[in-house]
Amino acid sequence: MVVVDILPRRHQRETEALKDVLASYQNNADNDVAHKISEYETTIADYEVQVTMLKKNISDLHTQLHNTCDERQKVIDKAQAQIAVYQRRLEQMNDRVEEAKASASKEAESFKDSK
């Protein structure tokens, strides 16, 4: 009976040892999984920060482009207004030239007639 008694105890000790080993493996696996999940969460958070920064950069560039276009349009509008002023002055000067030519022609005719 002693032999029969020893086997179940030995079996029980081996079973407990195997359970401990299995629990240790399970604990290690859980720790590995938890570590990997933590790494992925950190990586995802980093990517989210980068995405946010890229969106802001894109928004800033759109704003700069819009402002640049507005500034260029203002310069174009100002230049067109100045061109219109110069064209009016040119027309006025052309009118004066024509008036001066007509006046000179009349004076020349008058001078010829007086001789």
C-alpha cells in the first residue's frame, strides 16, 4: 500500500509542478502580449501626433497660399488702377498734342496769311 500511496502523491506533485510551469508560461505570454499592446499603443499615439502635425502644416500652407493669392490680386488690382490713370493721362496728353498741333497749324496759316 505504501507504493500505491506514493504514486498519487508523486503524480500530484508533478501535476502541481506542471501547473506552475504552465502558469509561468501563461504569465510570460500575458506579459509579452501586454508589452506588445503597449508598444502598439505608443506607436499609434506617435502616428496620431504626426498626422495632427501634418494636417496643421497642410492647413497653414493653404492659408499661406490663399494669402499670397490675395496679396497678388491686390497688387494686380492696384497696377490695373494705375494703368487706367496713366491711360487717362495719355489720352489727355494726346488731346493736348492735337490741340497744340491744331493751334500751331492755325498760327502758321495766320502767319502765312499775314505775309
